[in-house]
Amino acid sequence: MKSKNISKQILILAWPVILEMMMHTLVWTADTAMVGRLTPAAIAGVNLGAHIMFSMGHIFGALGIGATAMVARHIGAGERDKAEYIGAQALLIGILISIMVGTLLIIGAKPIFQRVVQDPEVIILGTDYLRIVSIGLFFFIPLMIGNAMLRGAGNTVIPLVSAIVANTFNIVGDYVLIFGKFGFPELGVRGAAIATGTAQAVAAMVTLYFLLRGKSGIQLKLSYLFKWDFKAIKAVTNLSIPAGLEMMMNEGSRLVSALWIAQLGTIAYAAHSLAVAAESISFMPGYGFAIAATTLVGQNLGNKDIESADKSAKKATLFAVLLMGSVGILFFMIPHTIMALFSTDRATVATAAMCLRVGAFEQIPIAIGMTASGALKGAGDTKGPFKIALITNLLIRLPLIYMVVFVFQLHVAYVWGVSVIQFIVEASLMTARYKKGSWKEVNVDWQQ
């Protein structure tokens, strides 16, 4: 495949994903702003409840990674029927898991809050929020797998469409139900939960509609969905479990780090949180090009075109490095200007700006690590990225941050220095894993 065509394919796949991530970020910001008009207890309850729900959703939604890799491989081989079959089996197990996890969260919402929170009002409001929003989990995990099927087939536009519809619904629903507009009752935290949960259901229905139509590169056939095939399900889960464990490791590491950073004081914790929010802007292109790498590596391997798979991975990495590197320059040059958009408190802005300036040095390593990981997963190598996450979190991030906070009691910017070290090592290990070339030999054929 010509280099020009590969670049075009990458950009076609990546831009809808980048816009989708921007949409989610904007909606999260608007959501936070509206909930922010309620009491501090409401803010705390909603933020913690949302973190629990979405963390669980993303961990178990990792089934989508296996689905993307296998669907892409079969689409590349011209085996659309097999792609549709394996996609339906992944969706089946996703539906069952979503019912199980959603039910457990509904039942366990109060005990969870009682264990991690002391404020009685936060417990009451957070429990209400988590119970309601967990109903949306019944739709959120299948939504992620449905979108993964589409991406594996090379369609990243439909997931963007479903995100636009759902997020618009979420913002309007928040405004109407939180504050009681247009004749609706003023529900506060419950209104935010209902809007979020319903938005997830709407998004799932939009994705399901396009999958059932079958005009988006892949079709969901109900006869395949309601057929339990142990071999197919085992193949998908074997690819997905390491990816889920990787997400669990990364989420857990970030949570523990945040709890430790809180020991450095209110300003340090607030500054760190705001700098993380600002830095998330740069992750959007990285995620978009990682998805493009996953899809194109999988499809080209299915087509027995290893050279194009390799070129796709390298081109996607180059695009990610250029974009995220450019954002990194802005982080280094004008961190105060950027952080002033997030807070008016001078001390918080000054501290956050220091963190963001340090974070500028991790943008290129993150870009390399994300796209290399995406390429490996597209080939069916999900164990490699998990092992690397295990090493960098347990041997670098957590021990060094513990020393920064508890042993030396240094400035929070040093925590970001640890993060830079972690991502440099991670990028190096991902690159080494990719260059080793074993990903070219991974067999994802579940019928053998």
C-alpha cells in the first residue's frame, strides 16, 4: 500500500475519534459546571459516583479491544461474516457482564460510599447518584463493544454520531432535571444521574440502529447474538482480559497517586487535579491515532500485508508525536495562561502551571506509547501492554511517588517528574516490544 494512501486512511480513522474525545471532554466540563452549582456534598458525591461507574465501565468494556482486533483481522481477510459472528459473541458477553456489574453496583452503592466517605450527606447523595447512573451501565458496556465492532470494520464516524446525540441529550437533560426547567421537577443530583444514565441508553440505541442496518461496514445479526459459542467467546476474552487488567492497573495507580498527593495539601491536590484536566486535551489526538493503528494493523494482518501493517503503525505514531509534541510546546511556553482558564486562585494556578510545564516533557513519550500499544493490540498482542503497565506502575510510578510525598515531602511538581520518567520507560518498552516483531505472528483464529 502506498504511503500516501496509508496517511489518508489514518487521518480518516483518527479525526472522528479525536472529535468524539473532545465532545466527551466538553460535556464532562459542562456537566461538572452544572453540578458545581449545587452543594459541596453534591459535587463530591457525583464526582466519586461517576468515577466508580465509568471506571467499572471502561475496565469491563475492555472486551471491545478484543472485538476490535478480531473484527479488523477478519475484515482485512475479506471474511465479513466471521467478523459479524465474533462481534456478536463479544456483544453477548458484554450484555451479560453489564447486567451483572450494574446490578452489583446498584446493590453495593451504599456500602461502597460508607467505606470511602465519612460525610453523611455525601454518602446519601452519592449513593442516590451511583444507584441511578449504574442502570446506564447496562447500556454503557454494550455501547463500547458495539463501537469497537464498528472501529474494527474501519468505521469511526458512527461512534462519533452516537456520542454527539447522547452528549447533547446529556447536557439538555442535566439543565432540565438538575434545575427543574420547562415544567420538570428540580431533582438536583438525581437529575444529573437520570440524564447521564439515559444518555448512555440513547447512545447505545443509536449504535445498535446502525449495526442492525448493516450499512456501516459490519452488521449485527440477531441469530449470531443469541447463540452461545464457547470457542468464540473464549477467544475474545483471552484477548480482552489482559487489556482489562491493564486498565485496572492504570486506573488503580492513578487513584492511589491522587490519594497520596492529597497529603501534600489542598492547593497541591487542587493544582494537580486541574493540571491533569488540562493535560487531557493532548490525549485526544494520541487516542485517535492509537485507534487508527489498532484498526489498520489488524486489517492489514488479516490481508496478509505485514508491510502495510508496519507502515500504518509507524505513520500513526508519527502523526501522534507531531500533534502531541506541538501541544507539549504550548504546555511548556504558556502554562500560566492555560491554567488561568481553569481557576482564578493565584496560588493554585501557579502550582498547576509548574506541573503542566513538567508535563510538557511527557507528551511525546505518551504519543509513542499510546500508538505502539494500539498497534500491538490490533495485532492481538494484549499481554505485552499489560506487562509493561504492570512494570511501570508497580516499579516506577507508585514507589517513586511514595518517596516524593512521604519520604522527602517534595513539591507536587516532582510527582509530575516521576510521571515523565514512567512514560519514557513505557514508551521505550512498548517500542522494544513492537520492534521485536512477535506481533506479526499472533494467531487470533478462534476456529482452529
